[in-house]
Amino acid sequence: MPFSLKFAWADLSQSLKQLWLFCACLVFGVCLVMAAASLHQMLNRALLADTRALLGGDLEIESNQAISLEALDWIRERGDITLIRELDTMMSTEDDQFILVELLSTDATYPLYGELTLKGEQDLSKALSKQDGQWGVAIDRVLAQRYRLKISDTVYIGDLTLTIRAVILEQPDRRLSASWRGAPVMLSEDAMNASGLLSAGSRIEYEYRVKTNHSAKDWKADFIAQFPNTEWEIQTFEDRSERIAQRLSQVASGLLIVAFSTLFIGGLGVFNSISVYLQSKRETIATLKACGLRDGRIGRVFIIQIAILALISGLIGVAFGAVLAWLGSIALAQELPLGIEVNDLLIAGFSALSFGIVTAFTFALPALGKALQVDVAHLFRANTNIGDNIAPRWRLASVIFTILLAALVLAAIPSILFGVAFLITVVLCLLFFDAVVHGLRSISRAMEHRPWLASHAATRLALANMHRPGTPLRITLLSLGTALTLLVACTVIVVALLRLVETTIPEKSPALVVYDVLSNQKDSVQASVRGYESLKQFTLAPMVRGRISAINGIPIRDLPKLDIDWQDMARDEHKLSYLANNIDDIRIVDGALWNAATMEKVNADPNLDFAFVMEDREASQMALTPGDTVTFSIVGLEQSGLLTGIYSQKGIQTRFWFEAIFSNGALDNAISSHVGTIYMQDDEALLLQTELAHSFPNIITVRTKDLLDSANDLLSKASRGLSVVSAISLLVSLMVLASIMAAGRNKQSYHAVILYCLGARISYIRKAIAIEYMLLATVVTLFSVALGLSIAFLVLNIQLKIFTLDAYWLGIMVSAFSSTLVFGAGALYLYRKLNISPAKLLKESS
């Protein structure tokens, strides 16, 4: 065995107790990276491995009515085709449960890709056939579990009484939104025709899936060229793959950034832990140098020790991370047919272990280079003020590992913008904290000599400790401040969402939300609703669908490049309505609603038919601003309107999400169905839902309570996950603080010796420590509150559009409590270390 390896192992076996912080910080950092990377691998494999199966074909042509026979013949000449008709409707059970489902009728060629796995009847056509006078259905497994439905149970859809003959265990094209939009229920084409749901005004979607040997992109281009004036929505499996990949990259990037932040904080603990360890080895280093060993050979010994510890810690972190990933996969599998595999763990494990090792060397090498730069005389004298000099080769090695770590971060985070933003944020944080540290040092230095502090010796000593050489102020602010910032932001966001669901929504949201009320049903529905005593408010609003064909007189295909493809824009249906009591609580954020003067201008312009306002995200995608003229294609007719304002909407109350609100009268000729909100007591809402389902099978009713239960379930899972992440991050930060105190213990003891020799009492020293830590706690609290609340504000107010101030006070309290607890524990730790005899203090400091 080589001398360096043998010596390193022998020395390390005697010093493991001093390096537990090194190991712990790496273990928890690697653990989060492993968990995040594993979940990303699982989703990536499950959702992107076969996007043809997810889409159901190489291409999908979607329309709200059957496409022409000419188009069908053209398709059949160039590939295989299957038709799925899709309709959102209500399904009731024998115990009067009413469930929003996605009704699917399939033909004999379904599916073109992948396999449909059923429990019960193995043949889909047999399961859906008519037997003993009743049609059969196959229901989604999540739906069966949630509502305790089983094979042979009876359900009711429209005019039909149906028997459950199969449970769908695996559906290759199951949508990710199925759990909240409506779980799939399959029935035959003949059964759907007989359901009574396909009346005028029904919102049915025809999805034609195509399988072809040609390039999907070229096939789509040829099809559009052959049928250029249609409004059919066409997407390829590559389009679907790109959209899924974009969403996955956003989710994975967020998870990995949190994990890398924790690993970065842990790296600070590695630096401090190695610094303390090398400080304890100064006599060994001095002896080896005095015996003639060169710095390179001594450094090789410690590098081997760092590598061994990093490898062991990394493997332990990978194991813990694998357990977290497994638990996460179980939670996801309750909603989606997903599962984690060995390959996912192996890929993620190698990645996390690499990050752990590189992080260990990135943060340990500067400390090692600094320790080896000190000459023998200083080492033997145990001089703690050894400066910050690092030998050029150690500095170069540190820079190389820093660049390597940054490159690994950019390679690991799917979204390059997220990765770059994370690295820039880290650099800005370092610069910011340097500025804060310099500012605090200057302030404390200036305050120390104020006349009114002349009689407060302990305060002056505390201020002096803030600017003395080697102060842990920078590392404390960076590590604990970052962890508390994350904790504050997560706390405020989760609590705000929970409060919104539990309090705000029930007070403001309707008991029932109704869809697809046909125009000839309005009076009958209103009569039914008004028969209930607890009714507080009932509002119906038209919902018309239209497409945008031109902006400012320019056809969309000729517009400059926008955020979305013009073909997607041309085929994207927008939900249009009137203001109608402001169902979705819209708020104008730019421009204004139309007024009498605006309508006079519109009526005087022969090129304008109406005024309207538009939803902010849609307007942003199309680069629209108030004053633009937009042409809509509505029921085959083109009409132009003046955009007077842009609005945002809460949407979470009803989820209608109107993309545009028109001036009164503009949609009258196109209205065929309505949506509405009903405010009443929940017990009567359940009775009303039953009555409407029996009298009007086509009408979809959704109880707000059901939405709240789903939202609460989702938020509870999210809050548990965030709690685990926050707890691990805070734990790592506590370890870093412990390492900071361990690194500063000798200096505290040394200062205590000097002060004691000058006549100071231990109580005086303790008072100075208390004041110093109170100042540090105040600074850290202020920083974490300011930055954490800013992050929470951006997420809640801008991204989620939740306007609440209640949870912000809780964030302040959490930060204040956590920093008080941490620094209080640190002060008690130092109190105990100082509660020793002067002789022992002198002996330890010699």
C-alpha cells in the first residue's frame, strides 16, 4: 500500500469524530440531489419514452365536429386512423354519487400505439358491448379506487344505465390532467350515440389519431397544404413531446435548484469542518514539514482523506435520497401510472455522487491550500491569525473544481435559463453578502467608539467582535440566511394556499358550478334553482368559442414571430363571454373597460363590431396592447373588436378562465350554451345537483366541496414535501452554524484568556457574546424576511395571482423564532465552553 494512502487511512481512522459535520453536510445535500434527480428520471422515462403512445398516434387531428369524408380518404391513403370521441359529462352511481368524467368512445382500431390493459374483461370490444339489454363501460382505476366502484356495479350516464365490466389498469394515452378534469370512462360508439348527450350545443371533441410511416412534421405540412382553410387543431407526437419536456424541465429545474442550494449550504459546512480539522492537525503538519516532507506530499494525504469521506458520505446520501425518491414515486403513483425503476436510481445516483465529490473538493481545497501555506514557525506557535494566502497551485485547483461544479450544475438542470439564473444568483449573493459584511464592519467599527457607549463595555466588545479579523459574519449570513430565506418563502406560500382553500374560497366561491346549460334549458334550470330556500345568488353567463384570425388587420400567418406558432394560434379556441356579474372576478391591469365614449367610437367605425378586454397571459403571448384591433372567427363569421383593456382573473373560484370578455350584444347570434354559478348551502347544493342530473343529463355540475377536497389533498402532499425539503435545508444550515462555532471556539477561548488576564469576569464575556449573537440574529432575520417574503410575493401575487397578506406575518415569526433558536443554542454552546477554570483556558489556548 502506498505511503500516502496508508498514512491517510491510519490518521483518518483516529479523526472521524472531528469530521462528522463534513459527512453530515454532504449526506443531506447529496440526499436532496438524489431524490430530485430520481423523480426527474422517473417522469422523464414515463412521459417521454414513447410520446407516440401518449398522443395515441404519430399525429392527432382534433375538431368539434366530424371532419370531411375527403379528408378521411386522404388520411387513409397515407396511414392508419382511429377515431375517439370525447365528451365531458356527469356519471352517477347507485348511491347517488355524481362524478365528472371524460367520456370516450373508441372504434375497433384503438389504440394505434401502446397497449390497453384491463382488469376483468380482457377484450375491450366485448367489455363495451350490449349484453342482456345493457351496455358496458370500462372505468379508470383511479376513479374506481376513489369512489369504491367495482366490476358489475351499475352506473348512469345520460339516458343510459350501464354496467362496469372492466377497470382500466393502464391506458397509454391517459392525460395527466385526468384526475381533476375528469377520469376516463370508455364506452362503445353505439352506446354514446344512444346516450342522449349528443344534442345541439353539446361540446364533443372528435380526435383522429394517425399512424404513418412518413415524417410526422412533413405529413402535417402536406395535410395543411391540402386543407388550408380548416380550423382543425393538428399536433404531432413531437409537438406533444416538446410541450411535456418543457413542463418537466421547469419542474425538475425547480427541484434541482432547491437541492443544489442545500448542497451549496452544505459545502460551507465542509469548508468550516475541514478548517477546524486542519487546525487540529497543525502540529502534525508542522512535524511533517520539519521532517522534510513537501507540501505536495502532505496535501496528497489530506486529499485522499477528503476523497474517502466524500465517497462514503455521498453513498450514504444516495441511499437516503433513493428512499425519499421511492416515497415520492408512491405518492405520484396514486394519481398516475408511474413507478421508479432501478435504471432511474442508478443514473440519479451516479449524478448525485459526482456532485457530492466535486462539491467536497470545491470547498475543501481552499481550506487545505490555506493550511499548507503556513510556515513551520507559525504552526508550532499555534498562531491563529495566519492570513488568507493560498499557494498558486492550490488556488488553481480550487478554480478548476469551481468551474467543474458550475458546469455540472448547468448540465444537470434541464432548463439552461434556470441553471444560469441559479449560478448568477449564487454569485450575486456572494457579492451582496460581502457588501453587507463590509457595511456591518464599518458600522460596528464606527459605533464602537461612540461616546454614549463608553460605559457599555460588553456592547463595545460585541461590536468589536463584529469587525475583528476572522469573524464568522460572512459565512453565517450566507448559510443560515439562505436556509431561513427558503424556509420563510415555503412557509408563506404553503400557508397562503391552505388558507385560500380553507377560508377564502368557501366564503367567495359558489356551492355549485354548472356547465353546458343549453339556451332552451335556461328557464327550466332557473326555475329549479330558485326553488331552494338557501339560494343566495344564481348567475348564468354565455360561453362562446372563437378563434383569432387577424391582429390589426394582418392575418396571423403574416404576423412577426410571436411566443407561439401561428398555426397553433389560428386553431386555438378561446372562451368568450360577457361581463355578466364578473363571474371570474376579473381585474383590469392595463387599459380600462369600455365606456359610452368607447362604444360611440366603435359604432362609428365600419371596421369595428364590438369592444372587448382580454386575459393577460393570452394578450402577452400575442403581444397585444390596449388600442389594438383583433379579428375573431366565431361560428364561421369574422368580426373585429377594439381591445380596450387587459385583465387578470382569479379563476381558482370557478375555473371558467374566459380568454376575452365582449361588450353586450356582440355574441348574441352565437350563443348556444351557458355556464353559471350557484351560491347556496352545501346540503341543498347536493340535492340540486341530483335534481339537475336527473332532469338535464347534459348539464355538468361540479360541487365546490369536491374541488376543495382535491385541492386540500394536493396541497397536503405538496406541504409535506416542502416541509421535508425545508427541514433538511434548515438542518444543514444548523450544522454549518455548528461548524462555524467549532471553527471559532479556539479564538473565543483565546480572547477569553486575554480578557480574563486583564481582569474581566466570565459573566462580562458571556454578556458580550449575547449582545453579539443578538446583533447577528437581527441581521439574519431581517435578510431572510426581506428576501423570503419577496420570493413569496412574486410567486403568490404574480404567478398564482393570490392576493393575501395574512400569511406574511407568519413568515416573519418563523424567521425570528428560527434565528433566535439557532443563535440562542450557539450562545449556550459557547457558554458551556467558557464555563471552565482559567488554568484550563490557558492550557487549551497555549
